[in-house]
Amino acid sequence: MTFTNRLEILRMTATVILLAVAVILLCSCSIASKKDLIRYAKNHYGACEFISEEHKGSGNSEYRTVYLKDKETGIEYKVTTRLSDINIDGSVFGYTEGKYSDFEQKYTEYVLGEAGTEIKALEREYGLVCDFPNITFNSRVSGPDAEKAVKKLSEIVKKYDTKDLCPSEHLVFAEVTVYVGAYDAKTDKWSASSEYEVIDYVHAHYDADAVFCDSIGAYLEEFLSYDEISKLISDNNESQCGKAYYFRDKDGNLFIAIDLRDYGIDNGGIRLFRDTSYGMEEIYY
């Protein structure tokens, strides 16, 4: 037997031993004690008072729940420990202990209650509905105004969120279902929907009454000549694929918008076209 074969056998043996140990540890897992649950609550949610304990079941169905009261806010909540199976392709390979609490949900509701007056004022100012952490504008809104409003909401909530536990990722919609963008308060990053940015641009710079119809995949050479593409893209060996956004103008005529950023061109901007019998004809405005 060669040295390489021996080494491979040792590796396989070590892997089997590690897997066996892992399974044994998982199978021998038990739920947390009352003391552990209270310590968990204090570490994650702050100082609390113990109210009562519930302990039922046995074996893999055993669970323990402690009922607590947050000293800062007066919120009564619970923390539960129970076992969950490790299931792979329908087979159970062991169990793992997990802790679950309803504190963050109740705390968020508490914070929103404290901030309620300011949130209502924000809704009136911008014509929106807050379904925290998301907001929906009642009508079309510009990208900058959407960003400003969602940042104001985040600032309002932050004043009352002393534990820093409220959701920080916000989705923004307009006219019920149109996705406008997302804001992450932790990183202070606003990510606008490329589709909505195109719609916003068309309404602001070309036709305020244009109706957005749909967006589909398209190739850049459908709109621009090869010479122009070569000037915009130095390495033009492959077809540039992006999106084409279809609109109808106030007279019902179809036109198409493309955002060159969708095609990997940062400095191209948004351009408009009509599909004619002679090919794509750019709209100058």
C-alpha cells in the first residue's frame, strides 16, 4: 500500500469519526434550563423580571417556557426552548436545541406605539401608509422623495428604539404594488429599483402621463449602432444584454426606454426609442 493510499484511508477514517461524534452530540442534545433561558433573555433583551415557568413533554417533544417582564418597557414576553430535528431528504439525523421568543415583535409594536404621532404626521406629509417596516405611497412618487421619506421614518423609529432591535430594512412601494426601492438603516444605503427609476425619469423628462406597460430582456444592438456601442464599450466582443421598458404615451403610442446602466454602461443615461418599420428610431426631446 502506497503512502498516498494510507493517507487517504486516514482522512476517510477521520471524517467518519467526526461525523459519528457530531451525530452523537446532536442526538444527546437537551433543552435549556430555566436559568439558561433567563440569562439568554437578559443578554439579548436587557434586564427582566421572572414571572413564571412552564415545562411540559418528554424526549424530543419536551419544551420549557419562561414568562418574563422587561424592566425598561414593562413588556411581558416569553422565551421557549425546544428540540428541532435535523432532517435530510426525509431522514432524521439528530436534534438541535433552539430558543424562541416573541419579545422582538412585542417590542417593535411598543416602539411604534411610542412613535405613533410622528409616524402619522409623516404619512400625512408624504401621502403614504406605513406598514412597518415598509411604506407604500398612495400615488406615484419620485425616487428622491421616496428615499427622503423612508429615511425620515427610520430616524423617527430610531429615537424610540433604545434597544436597537426594530427591523432596519425597509421596502418602499407606490400605488400599492409598484416596487420603488429599499433602504437599509444599518448601512444608510438606499437601493432604487431600476425599473422605477426609468418610470420616474420618463414621467419627469418626457411624458408625465405615460403609462408603463412591461419590461423584457433586450440586446443593446437592437437600439444602437455597432459604431456607437464600440465607443461606449471598449471590449465589444459579446452582445450586451439588458432590459427594455415599454410605455404608451398620452396619445396611446408605444415607445421604449432603455437605461444603459442595465447594459453595463455607467455614463450612458436613459434613452427613448420608437419601433418603426425602419428599425428603432431614437426620440429626441
